Amino acid sequence: MHREAMMPALRAAASVRYPVPGGKDGDAAPATVPTHQQVWFGESGRPWYGWLSLPARGQMRAAVVLCSPMGEEGRSSHRTFRRLAESLAEAGIASLRFDYDGTGDSAGQMTDPDRVRGWLDTVVAARDYLADLGVTEVSAVGMRLGATIAARAAAEHADTGAPLFEHFVLWDPCVSGKAFLRQGEALYGFGEEGRSPQDGLRHTPGFQYTEDTAREMRSLDLSRLAVDAPLLGGRALVLLRDDRPLQPGMGRALDLLEAAVHGAVDRLDALDQADLLETPPSDCVVPERSLADVVTWLSDHSGTERTVVAAPEPDRGVVISRPGRGDVIEQSTLLGAGEGRPGLYGVVSEPVVVPESDGPRPWVVLVNVTVEHHIGPGRQWVELARDWASRGFRVVRLDQSGVGDGPSRVDLSDDINFDESWLDDVPAAVRELGADGSPVAMMGLCSGVYSALEAAVRSEVDAIYGVNLRLTLYEAARGTSAYSKQRRAAIVPPRPIARLAARHRVLAGGIWRLYRQFAFWNAPAAVLWRVARRGTHIEAVANPQDARHFREVLVWLPCMWWLRARGRVRLAASRNVDHAMLARRAQLEVRHRMTRFLLRRYPTRAGHLLPPS
């Protein structure tokens, strides 16, 4: 075995830095605009993932720790917190947005012990990171459970005589961790028709909490906030929803907060929270009005004197310790940049030690879902990437153009589903990964599989594993903003059917299914035939509702049988796999199937360093 040089096929971009849109695509960050840099901070072996946003020329008036919500609410608010960081930087305020210990791209797992202590430690470390840059005034913004966690961290620190934060914004805060967990369990039960797995875990959509963590979360309670010293150096702002009554206990929590900051509390409405948090992450909308209120309030309460700080040196990769499971190295990169493309952002996972190999080892690309960022449903892409890296694979979890943590183009609005630029950008990233002859395998859920199939038509993709494949794109019909003649892996319904689908999806779906029995070239199976004939091996699992689309057009049944007989295409149906992969049973089954697929496809090229986890 040997230690391999990191990422030999990729550009040296261990820590990605880019400006907000302003210059030419691919330009280095000019001094006249804010910069945003991916950083790692915290303990060696257990680093935490963050993004540091600095004002132009590094001249900052203050700095802010951005404490995002937890769980599915955290995925929904990802774009909002990125936009908040960018807006603060424009106002001369630096910020650090981050993933708590065991969440997002940070080290650790949700099943680790002492979860609440880990979350609190991350908040304090984020504050210290900003203070170490030389700024004297550090404040905090917390949304939902992020506000509750930050308040607890501030309360623990108050007795030292030096408040943790100067100012504090509580944006639609959860009154307690217990209330947050109950709400999540209710939502999960609604989706599961009241069924709850008997596995010792507390289930919320996409994420699970151990019983120990659930008990620890009871200590996160704004209605029991009590400190003997001032909680803050300055003021607090509380934004409460204007479309629903106060949470039980919130009145007492507000009274305690006012007492802790000697009455220096301002209040505003938290506007448009339903559009942010009560829709799927793929459909959520940034609450622009409240975001502007937060930026204005922080700007008004920040000093005028500016401190000049330099951006930190890029990290050349960090080791993530995984006792008993194999350590991995992670770093960020940009793939496929050039010819007007800013590049796709990705987080790379590689083994610390790999076996000797007689040829290039495979790359595995985990594609983001719709306009959600690269951690995957329930953070599954992060956990899979690290498990596979410990077995010898090189894995990239990828954000497509205008999504997640990647740079935005000047002419590209963010979070456009099925944007036409994906048709060029993803294949360019694949070509860069395979430039040295390494085989590239792609994995995805729903729209991520579609992007993988488009890439396979335009570049060399050795294998694809898909979950709940979606190839019928009503959103890309002629006359829509996503329409493109360049799509080769999409099944696009005629405009009348697409228009009907906007109002009556079930009726339109029935008509469409009948229509393609005769217009059989519109069958999703036609795409699999086209890609498999190019040499790409395809396997997939889908729930029965999603799987039927590949089996119901009669003309294609002999072709699919022929592909299966030759091992080119394998499709499995499973009732365990809900469409969005938010149920634990779906996550476990998909992880098992994907891992088995990789080890079967590349039995001699990836090191079997550990037994299956």
C-alpha cells in the first residue's frame, strides 16, 4: 500500500475562492468585489466545513457567524444563507457560514455521541475563527434551531464576563430542541401514514436522531434561558412569523431574552417563511424581504471603522478521522472550467492509503438533486462518499451550475432546475476527471440521474447508478425557459400536454402514457437504449410508481430484455424507496445497492480495505 498524491487529474484547487458575479467567467477574484472562500476549521482529524465571505479588499466593519437551521430545514435554507453572506459582504461585514459537527460536509455523523455538545462547539469555533482574523466585533444570525443552538452557546459563555457575540439575530427561532424534534416527527409520520420504524431512532424527514441526542436536545430551550451576566455586548433582533401564532413557550422565552440583554431587543416580522421552509428544498424561495431586514439591522448596528484582513491560505486538503472505518482526505475543487464556464464546484473524498494499482482508479461522481446542494437527501452523498473513499475509490459530490456552493455566472440566475448550461458543464467535468484514462461512474437521484445520462451521451461515462429515474421533463417543454433542442436524454411532452400538467398533473400523465404507446420514441426506455448502446453500464432502483415508466411501452420490452440479457441495463423496483429518499429504509437500501454495484463493477481497481459498513 502507498500514499497517493492527491487528485492527480484535477486542477490544484484545494480551497475554492470566487467573487460574486461581476468579472469575466473564470477570472481570479478581483480586489474590488467581495470574495467567498471554502475553509476548514476546528480540530485536526475532525474538521468543520465552512465558507468565509470577506468584503472587498478585506476591509470589514464587523463579522457575523451564520447559524443555519438543522435537518431538512437546513437544506431548504442553504441558498438563503449563501445569499445572506453575499449581502453582508457587500455591506462591509464578513461572515462564516458552516455545517455543524456531524452535519453537512463537516466531519462526524448524526449517530455520534454528544451531538448537542458538538453543535455548540462548532458555533464557538466559528466565532473564534472570525475573531482570529483580527476583527473585534463578532455577531451571530441564527434561524430556527440554529438560533436556539447559538443562544445556548452564548448563555454558556456569558459567565466568563466576555459575551460570545456583540449582536444576535434570532430568525424564526425554535423555542426548544424538543419542539423542533416533535414537529419533524409529525411531518415524517404524515409521509409514512403514521408508521414509525422500531429501530431506536427518532425519525424526521431525511434525518434521524438517537434517543441520547433527543434527550440532549431538551437542553436547547429558549424558555429556560437564564444567565447572571449580560448575554450580549449589544442588541438582539427577533424575527417572528407573521402567518401563525407564537409557539408555546415563546412568550416566556422573549421575556427572558429581554432580561438577559437589559431590554435591548428589537422585533420584526419573519416574512415568507412558508415559502422557504414548508416546501421541498427544490422549490423553496429565498425570503428576500426579511433577508434585507437582517442585513440592514446588522449594518446599522455595526461600527464604521474598518479592519483590513487577508484571506487565509488555502487548505491543501484535510484528513477526516473515522475510527474503525478508514480515514479519508477531503478538499474542494472546480471541475470543467474554461470556454466561458466558471466550473462546477465539488467536494472530493479520497483514501489516505490506497492499494497499489495496475491502472487508473475509477472516479465516482455523486450529482446533486435538482437545485439542492451536494450533500444529497438526508446527507447520504456525504456518508457514501466517505465510505467509498475508505475502500479506495475517489469520489466527487458535485453541484451543477448555479446550484449549491458553486460560482454563479454573470448571465445565470441561481437555482434554475434543468438549466441548459448543465448540458455542457457536467460533461466538461466528466472529461476532466477521465483525462488520464480513469473510468468515471456517476450516481444520482431523480434529476441527478437525468444529468448523468446527458453526460453519458456527450462524454465517456463508464457506468451509471440511478435512483427513481426521472426523464420526462414537463418543465422543459417547447415554450418554457428550460426548453432546448440540445437535450438528448430527456423525454419532453408536447406543449399541450405540458400545459395541462401544470393544472392537472394526473390527467396529463395518463394522456401522456397513452400517447407514447404510439409515439414510442418518447418512451423513457429509448434513452436507456441509446446510452447503453454507447457502452455505458446502467443500473437503477425505483419505487413501483417511477419504475413503471420504463416497462409500459410495449414496443421497447424486447429491447429492454436484450439489454438485461447482456448485462448492460438492470432495473429493480422496490417499495422501500420513496421518491425523495427521505425515509430511513430507503436510504439504507440505496446505500447497500450502490455500494454493491461499485464493488461488482470495479472489483480489481478499488481496494477492499474494509468489510461493508
